[in-house]
Amino acid sequence: MATENPHRGYRRIAGELACAGRPVGASTVWAILKRAGIDPAPRLSGPTWAQFPRSQASGILAVDSFHVDTVLLRRLHCMVVMEISTRRVHLLGVTAHPTGSWAVQQARELAMALERLRRPSQVSDPGTEGQCAVNASSTGSIRPECP
């Protein structure tokens, strides 16, 4: 396995063997590879798993919805978005009766606000350039699509 794919490390080989029904410890695989003269897999040039979220944080948004009960016993539903890099929370909208179209509209407004932030010097015209469309699938997931 190690000679077929030199990028597989001893832990991955041990995992492959365990999936095949032959559980072997990672240290045993390491010892066998060392005895055979096969060097460990080279370290990949990309970031580690611990570094990856930090390097991508500027482009990640977290969206959540929750409800608040008021003093007058009314229930209001809120939708918020958090910028992961700065940990700023922005209120997208509040309504007493949330619907799918309301959620799509909030996502549309978020996409347009993000587009304005990305290109602050340009004025977005009503044409197709600079506009974002929001697709709501049957599963309820909302995904902004920008050209």
C-alpha cells in the first residue's frame, strides 16, 4: 500500500487495514515501514486542520434563527448572521409569522448587502451584473449564487 501511494501515512494505512478487517496498530505499521526502508509520507504543503478554519474565517458566515417571548406574551422569530472572522452578529430580520418566503427574502437581502460590501465603489444596476440570486431548495437550505 505504501509503495502504491507514497502520500499515505502510517495512520491512514492502519485505518485502511482496519476497514478491510485486519486491525493493526499505527505504531506497528510505522515499524514495518521503517524496517522495509520506506520513509513516512511527506507533509503536505497546505495548512494543517487546525490552521484551515482560521485561514478561511474571513469568508465564513454562520446563520441562525431563534424566537424571543415578549413581555406581552408574543413570540417573535429572529434571524441573525455572524461573521466568523470578527464575531460580529447582525440582525437580519424579526417577524411574528416566519414563512419560507420570509427566510428567502432575508437571505436575498443578506446577499445584496454582501455584494455592496464587496464592491463599495460600484453602484449596482438593475441588470444581471452585480446581482445575486437566492435558491431555496425543497429541503429548506438557502444558497446565494453570485455570478
